[in-house]
Amino acid sequence: MPSILIAEDEAHILRILSMWLGRHGYDVLEAVDGAAALEILDHHTVDLIISDMNMPVVDGLELIKAVREQHGLDVPFLLLTARCDQDKLAKRMEPYSVHLYPKPFVPSRLVTDIDRLLGSAATQG
């Protein structure tokens, strides 16, 4: 079963993502910010990371830099953002191979896009 780490400081969004992904065959690990996500990565292997951009302690940009440069992980990284400067943000993310995903999002569409990104047959419903 593919494993997904979600780093999201908004509890309701974290709950929705976890519920949808869990129902569709993914093993979900939850972190309330980027620092907690890095701690999880010290002990777990994941197939995909989903992170909010704006979080306290360690934001999405700092998280992706740490994942790529310090942990040396090349897993797909989906960055959720409500920022209106997404083109500018996309340029900053180019060296890190990040997929930007706008907020608000439709959970069923996000799951479909994750399935496609992972080439997964994990979905069960």
C-alpha cells in the first residue's frame, strides 16, 4: 500500500485529506507542520509528500529543501497553496521538482491526480 505523508497545519484540511486518501487505499502519515514531517521522515519511508506552503515552524519551501538536500529523498512532492503568486512560486520550486496544487481543492480530483502521479492502482473506491 503506497504511503503518503501530509504536512498541513489546518486541522480540518488534514482530516479531509487523510480520510479521502485512506479510503482510497493509501497509508497516511500526518504532520501538523514541516518540522513534524521531517521527524516522521527520520523513521518512515513514504511514496509521496503533500505539504501546505504556509505553515508555522517549517513552511513548505523549507520542507522541500530539507527533503531534497538533507534527507536526499526524490519522492514526488505536492505543494498545496492558496497564494495568488503561483507562477512566481512555481519558478522558485523548479529546482525541487514540486507539483503545485491550488487551494481550495476538490478531494476526489486530488485523489485522482495522486493516483496518476504515483501510477497507482491503490484506489479502492
